[in-house]
Amino acid sequence: MGAAVADDAFDFRPGAQVPLQGSAGQTAATFAIASAAYRDDPAAKIEEANNDWHKSEVKKGIWSLFAPNLGEAFSRAVQVRMLGGGRKPLIQSFGTEPQVVVEHCLAATRIRRQRDSLLTIVTVVFGVLFLPGFVFWLIAFQIHRSNSERVAQAQQVAKEAEGKGAKEKGEAKKKEREARGRAALATAVIAIAVVAVAVLLVKLPFGGGWAWYLRASFVAPVIGGIWARHICERTAKDLRDRWSALLSGGGVGAKIPEAVPGSPGETAAEQLRQSLARLTAEQQSNSIFYAGPKGILGMGTRWGSWQLAEDLIAREEGKEIHPFRSWDVIRAIHDQLRLLERGPLHTGGFPASSIRHWIVTPIGENAKAVARPSGADVDAFQIKQHEIQRICNEQQFGSGDRHYLGVQYTLWDGQLVITMLITVTVLHETLRIEVTGHALGPVNSLFTSKPEPRTKEVTKSIRFWETTTKTLSLVTAGEAVRIAVRAPLTWYPPLLDHLGGKLVLPEPFGLRHAWADQPWRHRFMADDALRTATPVLRVVHAAALRVLDEHGVDTEKFGNRSGVLSGLVQDPAPRKADLYDA
């Protein structure tokens, strides 16, 4: 039901499309994540971008020659998770535009499929039709690839053992030497086998057409490999240009004609278009989830909390307080927060903020999925205003969702998201106003690294005592073989997932928080987060005190407590408020 409603409410309609709130100024983080779709690094490299709470994993397949690279694995995983039929709900990606990322994944997949269509022809003509030689060369490349992987793993272990004791360091070095020795032996065996086959083919024990076929079966795959490498090189340059353009701020567009129906009968294109519309609708949902020490998913952990709690006492003796509800206080705070960007001095200050009412649902710390609210009170993933007001006034104790008013700043071109949440509760005669700070840091540096050319240091021919750097082709022979072997199977991706492995995304999944670092290592980002708290806290308190004063409440204690908090909020150290350290 939720999907249908979202499609109806957020479908494309005739006329101008109005940008949704908060979509501006978020290109750096969006393009950094989108660039992963075009990358040609090993897939396992994405595990380096894992943070403390959310960990992606590359599951290995049964044959490493079919293993995907980072761009292939990322594009496939993101498309299935965010557009697949029957998918689980997503966590909002604050500071990014997830639809843009998905569109780049679709565009990268389209480019690779165009390449694979040509490679399929090459593989069939120069490989499958000459099967004996094709199998021989595949085995040779598989042995070479396996040994290279073992050497790389041994080098990684040796590198990690650098800071350990002499015993661990010695064992790691020994394993590295053994791996190198096995690799050298395997290379020698392959070379001997190639020479033996070449000698055997010169004078076969039989003649005729089969003899010439057997000779051709060992030569044809080599010719096909050269052609395949040329095709792969051309596509690799295109993918790298897009990767570089995204990180340079060029904003290269994602071409996905398969998402534009040309006629009413194109159901696949219509389905894809509706899935993208649903994704955008879910991104704008006002329902969020609190996962214990992980904080509010998508907003980051809670680093600070300030509470103002005092008794409601009538200002004049013998008179009663004029009745009011939590929503009255929240509404006044909401109106006052809109004035934060104004100041008495022309010195910059706060940019325009996003001020929204959020409904927070508690889930388990290790929950693997979330369930968005549904029913008559929900429209296109948006909880309706009357239900928000009811939750604000009534659900303040015990089980159930809670209401928070949030003011959110998307800074550093989307790399930093600062959210201050305000909640008002009234229990018996005590009014409590709580302000909490949340900060979502920049995406991991893996996503912001630009492509580097493959180079090799070689000795000059004449001045042999000098060296020079030689630029190599982007695609090695082994990589061309890997891509060509995968090409005929791209029509059925699940089979490739089984054979070569796939990327498993962390759940509950959201593009932004899955690979976000803490902002506290970046001095200016940390300063921005800490500076936000003081003016927000004072505006919240001023608005609340005005409402209390209008309803005949004695605000003396509230004012004193507010002054104390104004001093405490200037403590420069962020804390792990979600851990409730005692």
C-alpha cells in the first residue's frame, strides 16, 4: 500500500517540477558516493570505508575470475537494494540526493553492458568456438590471479604486523616470502606449459583439419584477448572520465534512457520510473528511527543533550495557569527558529535551515530492518499534521513513537549535516524542554579519491643510471580476461553473484550514514557543530519562556535554569550522549 501511495503522490506530472526542500548545496557528498559506480578498484576496498556502526562486506564467489570490481559490485548492490521489488524500507540520506546516486549506478551499468555486448561476441567467436585453447588460457590466468591474491594478502598481513612484536613480524615476513615463492613457481610452471604446448603444436601426431583447429584454438584466444583489451581500455577511459568529473564538481549527467517510457506498453521503463519516484518520496519522509547507541539512523550519534525542567507554578497567588499543551510550546519554538538566520550584524552567520517535525520510532540496536508507519494517518511516507500534533501532546511516556522538532543544517557542500532536535514533555507539574545535538560527518575519504594512472618506474635506455615513469594502459591482460569471461553472463546478474561474489550492504541501509566518518577529526567541521548549539538553545528557551509567561506561569526558575544551561552549552567537548556513560 505504501509503495502505491508514494507513487501516486510523488509521480511525475505535467508542468514544472519544483525542487524538494533541502536539495540544494549537497553535491559534494552526493557525487562522491555516486563516483563509486565508475570505480575500477578491487571490490574489497570498500570495506576500508566501514565505520564503527555500519559495515559493508564483500562475499566471495566460487570462482575468483568472475569476481566484480568495486564499481560493478557497488552499482549492482545499490540498484537491487534501492529499486528492487519487495525491498525493505530505506533510511533517509541527509546531505545527499539518493536518486542521483542510483541514476549514476544505472548509467554505469548501461555503459558496461554496451561494452559486454561487444565482448560477448569476441568471447564466443575467439573463445567458445576454440574451446581447448580457451580453457588452457583460462586456467593459466586463474592460477596467476590466485597467486597474485595470495601475495597481496601476505603483504597486507606483513604491513599490519609492522607495529607488533618481533615474533609476529617475523612470521608475517616468512609467510610473505612463502607466498612469493609459490607465485614464482606457479609462473615458471605456466611458462613451461606454454612452451611445451607451442612445441607440441608445431608437430602434432596427427594431421588434417583437426590439427589446424587445435593449433588455431591456442592462437585465436590470444587474438581475441588483444581485441577485448582494446574494447575494455576504451570503456575504462570513459568510466574514469566520469569518475574524475564527478569529484571535480563537473556534475556529469547520468544517461538512463531506459527510465523514460516511449509508449504505454513499456512496462519495464515505467516500473523503473516509478521506483525512482518512490525513492525520492521515501527520502522526504518525516519518520526516523532511533537505534540506541547508534543514535538516530541517518542523523548520526547524539553528541550533546541539554534539559530544562522546572515545575509549572502560577505567577500570581490564588490564580490558575491558563491551560496550554506541548504543541503550543513547540509551535512557538518552530516560529522562532525560522528567525535564526537573521542577526543584528552583517557578518554571515547561519545559512537557511530545514525546520521539520519528526516522528521518531525506537528500534533495537542490532535491528536489521525498519518498518515505516502506515495507515490513514500516513500519505506518501509523510505522517499527517494532525497525527504529529496528537503524538506531541499525548505520547510522552511509555511505549510508542515520540515527536521531535528538528532544525537541520547541511554544510560543507553536503559533507556535514548538523541536526538539533527539540522535544517538550509535561509530566504532572513538570515541564521539560530537551535539546539534543546530532552530527553526521563527511563521507569516507575512499569516495573522494580521484583516479590515478597506472605507472611503472623504468630505467632509461642510454642513461641507465636514471629512471623515468612510464604510463601503462588502464586495463591489464588479466583484467581484460576477467571482464570478457563475465560478459556473456551479464544478462543474468544473479548467476554472476553466485560465481564471482557480491557486495552485501549494511542494514538498515541508507546511502549517507553507511559510509560517514565522525566530524570531530576535522577541526572546522567540529567547530561548526559545537557553535550551532548555543544560539539554538537560547532561541528555544526564549520562545518557550514567552509562551509560559503568556499563560500565567512563574518563569523565574525557568529563567535561572536557562541561564545555567547557557553557560554549560559552551563546554567545547562533544560527548557520547547516546551511551549514557555513568
